Amino acid sequence: MSITETFRNETVFVTGSTGFLGKILTEKLLRSFDVKNIAVLVRGKNGLAASQRAVDLFEQPIFDRLRIEKPDFMTKIKIIDGHLEEQSLGISSNNRDWLIKNVNFVFHCAATIKFNETLQIATKINIQGTENILVLASNMNNLKGFVYVSTAYSHCPRSEIKEEFYHVPITAKELKQLIKINSKIDNVSVDWPNTYTFTKALAENMILTNDNQLPISIFRPSIVGCTQSEPEPYWLDNIQGLAAVVTSLIIGFVRVVPMNLNKKTDIVPVDYTVNALISVMWDTVNRYKNSNERNKDPKMYNYVSSIDSTLYWSTFIDYVYETYHKVPPLQSMWYICCVFSANRWIINIMKFLLHRVPAALVDLSLFIYGENPKMLKMYSRKEKMIDTVKVFITNEWKFDNSNTRELWTLLSQEDRKRFWFSFENFDWKSYIQNLVYGIRKHILLEDLNNITEALLKHRKLFWLHQLCICFSIYIIFQVYWMFMVLLI
Ligand SMILES: NC(=O)c1ccc[n+]([C@@H]2O[C@H](COP(=O)([O-])OP(=O)(O)OC[C@H]3O[C@@H](n4cnc5c(N)ncnc54)[C@H](OP(=O)(O)O)[C@@H]3O)[C@@H](O)[C@H]2O)c1
């Protein structure tokens, strides 16, 4: 049965549909399939009720193509008001009964992806939340497939990551008990660089030891980047992680980034990721039709690009610079100029010279003009943010993606066209160019019609930058000269 046939007239439950990946997943499911219903778990947030947030969500421009191709798509959507961490997900009994009776497929994407989240909150959302979804799913009468979205870095303390379960130092249950005793506990294992990857590893382990025998798979994408083409090219809306680093770089704010240019990147476009995720669901359903599968460990799929199409950080940065010179943002603060190094000493010295000293000078002038100094604070915040992604841009991993490759071979020609996720002949240059365009359009909210003005500003910033370099060399030379005179 084709992927399209598998989803026909079926009901899908998606968590995390208001997030970066979840939006593209929900859009693709609605656009590609004649599903019966899509139930989306949405929580009330920032004073807005779940229903209002869902309405706002589907009014976003990313759903414009869907609006044209499937004008009645809203009739298929069922909003489930709930919070992952609450008991029984905090959903009403009517909604719970509806889900139990109707849902055939569950995509569990919701998570907190804040790297520096407290262990308590990360545990509540990523572990307890996943457990709550598993309990609900195990009561579903007609469940055919469940895919848990993890991350390729869940076991990042290892240098080689295969598509298998690995040992964790503590079980999810033990961690929850520890937190009950001491809610302030913030570190259980020194091996994991952050609470995000740690709680994701424990959630995977919880799925392994879950004896509900659900038709379940685990999908592990690496760093998810902007869309390649669907529903539109270079769309993104997450201002965390890599996108945040590139944004700070192209506006000339950040001049020092801890990055090892000789290491491999591992980026996957969000639309490819969604296609792979849908294909994993299709494979899961097919596998579990054979009931013997229920006694086996859930299957893992690493979704990574570095094996089939390698890109180094040095080339990534070259492409970013190249695009920047063609389409610099109008709101650039300074000419693009950045030191990349994996050496702690170089980074610290350069941070002092290229971030702190200029920031202190700006703050001093703000103070003199009676305004609030803010640059040092802004740099401190930005440096902290970059430190949270440091581990992913200064290291590389040897991944295995045999299951994902095998899955690709199982797809029919027709399904491959509609759900393309292979990195065969992937054009990184045009993709990274698109990433910069996407950041310019969706994060910096700049249209390409300001390009002449932006290039003019860019030229001025270039000469200002050169002037500063000459001035700095002059100062260094003068100081050196003064010392020499004193010594003689
Ligand atoms: N982005 C990446 O580079 C990447 C890489 C590998 C794996 N992944 C995985 O992909 C999945 C989606 O990531 P993403 O990038 O789309 O993250 P995201 O943009 O931060 O979205 C997270 C989603 O989870 C929801 N959520 C968080 N806490 C919740 C709670 N307590 N109750 C209900 N919903 C909650 C959020 O809802 P609100 O809108 O209400 O906050 C949002 O819809 C995650 O499982 C992540 O681990 C992401």
C-alpha cells in the first residue's frame, strides 16, 4: 500500500503542531492526504486559550498553499486543549474518549528543546509528557502506528551513534523520584552537555522498557534547518540554535563563534525531515501488521545528512559569507567579520577584544548621553546562547543510518517524488544560500526589495570596518612604540 493510501480516511494525532517541525508536518499531512481528521494537541499560553492559538496558527502564511489546494482543511482539524506534563495531559474526558475511539496514528513531536532548561521542567515535558502520551496511546482502540520524535544527539556523549538503544545512567522513573526529593537538582550525569539531550535519551529508554507493546518507532533527526522547497522554499521560524547563530553573524553582532571549521555539519531541511517522518510512520504500520514485531525492540531511524552528503563547517561558513555579500540585511549593525575557533583561549581572548571592548565603549557613550548602557548585557546573553550550541558545532559524530536508507529503498517511485528525503546529490550551496534568505525574510522580516539600500549600507560598513582595523593597528603600534621607548 502506498503512503497516500495508508493515511486515507484515517485520524492522526499530532503533538507539537505549533512548533517548527509540527507546523510543516501538520501542513503536509493535510495537503498530501485525504485524512478523516487531524487532532492537534495545543496548550493555552501567554494568556491565549488553546482554541485561539490554533486559529492563529492556521492563519499563518505557511498554510497559504494549503488554503489554496485544500480550502476546506479547517473542517478536518480537531483541537485538543492540553499540556503534556499534566496528569492525563490535562485534556477533557470528552476529548480523551474521542482520541481513544478515533486515532489511528500518533506523531509525538512536542518537547522543550531549550538546551539550558532546568532539569525539572525538561523532565516534566520530555519524560513525563512522553509517558502521558504513551499511556493515552496504549488505550487507543484503533492505533496503527506511533512515532516518537527524538534527536540524533540524544546519545551525544558517544562518538558513534547507531540506530539502537544505548544504556542510560538512570531510568526515567528513578530521575522522577530524585526530582521529587530534590526539585533543585540540576545535574545527574556529567556526560550529557544539556538537559535537552539527557531527557531525550531517557525518554527513548522509557519507550524501550514500556511494556505496552505499541506499534512504535523512534525517529532521530539531526539539526533541522529551513525548508528546501515545501510548502515554500527557505521557510523557518525557529530563532534558536543554528539559525540564531547565523542571524547574529549576518547582522554583524557576533564576531567570535566557538566552531571547529574542520568538523562535519549535520543539517536536514525541515520538509525533508517531515517526509522521512511520514515514511517512518508508513514503515511502522507495515512492520506491525506482522504481529511478531510486537515482541521486538522498537525500530530507530537516524535521519542525518553527513553520511550521504558531507558538508564541513568551513564550507557552510563560506556559503553564508557568499550569500551575505549578495544580500546583506539592511539592519546590519556592522560588517560581517567573525573569528571561528575551537580553542578556548583564542575564543576567550577574542571575545574580550571583539565583543567586550567595543560593547564597553558603546555603553560608555550611551552613559555619557544619559541613556541606559545595554551592549555588554546583550553580548553576555548572546554568548551564553552560543555556548549552549557549542557542543554541536565543535564536534562531529559518526552516525549510522542503515534503517533510514533501507526505508528509502522500500518507497515506490511515486512515493519518493511526493515524500523525498534522500540526500543523494544534495546541493548544499543553494540550500545554505536559502537558509540566509530565509533568515532575512522570516527572522529579520526584511524583503528583497530593500536590497539596493542594504548593499549601499553594506559598502559604508565595509569602509568603516577597514577604518577601524587601521585605527586599531595604529593604536597597537603606538603602544608598542611607547613601551620600546620606555625600555630603551
Ligand atoms: N529543531 C531541531 O533542530 C530538532 C532537531 C532534532 C530533533 N528535534 C525534535 O523535533 C521535535 C520538534 O522540535 P521543534 O524544533 O519543532 O521544537 P519547537 O519549535 O520548540 O516546538 C515544540 C512544540 O512542542 C510544544 N510543547 C512544548 N511543551 C509543551 C507542553 N508542556 N505541552 C504541550 N505542548 C508542548 C510546543 O508548544 P507551544 O507552542 O505551546 O510552546 C511546540 O508546539 C522535538 O521533539 C525535538 O526534540 C528538533
